[in-house]
Amino acid sequence: MCGPIKYTILLRAHVSLQLLTVVSAYIGITLKMKASLGTGLVFCFAIFSLGSALRCYRCTNYSGKCTNVQDCSYEDACLQLFERGGKIIRQCIRHTDCENARLSQMFPAVSSFSFSCCSNNLCNGSPATMISKPLLGTLASLLVFWWCLL
């Protein structure tokens, strides 16, 4: 069964490579420029992490600091639950479970709490972490974009 699929993928890759060669010859792109463009695209895709799962912090502590990162396989949100006694619970969660009644069922030992749910990578961290990471991501994206243009 893998034979026809493998052949189809190889055939498409070969046709794409031939099309790239014809187009690049037509517009005068050199081999070095093609290599630079290809490498730039690989780095751009790596930076933007296309197709990756949501990542959330996962820990239960009183300090507020959390470095354990979890890849969410079926969940589509990150939870940050604040217990009245000062304990903070961070983990992946389904966005449909981000309501007070459902969280009370999921955490029956916690009597009084407040919570927040979000759907960006590592968005359930401390406020200092949440401020620095978007800035770093923006700077990295701009650097890669500038590099891709050269």
C-alpha cells in the first residue's frame, strides 16, 4: 500500500523541482539564490512552527514560577487556576471546560477559585513571562523576515 503513495509523493516532488528549475531559469535566479531562498523558507517555517500543537505550562505550586512545558494533544486551551489559599494550577484543557461549573467538577478538592483560559502558546505563565515572550517572538520573526529578503 505504501508503494503507490511513495511513488506519488516522489513524482510530485520531481515535478515541483522541474517547475522550480524552469521558472528560476526564466527569471534568472542563480543556484545560490535558490539555496538561500530554500534555507530561508525552512527557517521561517521552523520559527513559526507550522502544524505544531498548543503548548502550555503544567505545574501546581504556590510560588507562581513554572518551567514545565506540556504539548497539548487533544486540548485547545491553557488553564491558569488560582486557589484561594494561594496555590496555582497550570495545565492544558479543552476550551469547552473553561467554565466555573465544569472546573468545580474537575477540581472537587478546590472550594474557592478564580481562573483564566487562553489559547496561545505558553499563555498561562506568569505576567513577566507573558510580556517578554511576545517581544522575543516578534524580534525573531522580523530578523528571519529580513534574512529571507536578502
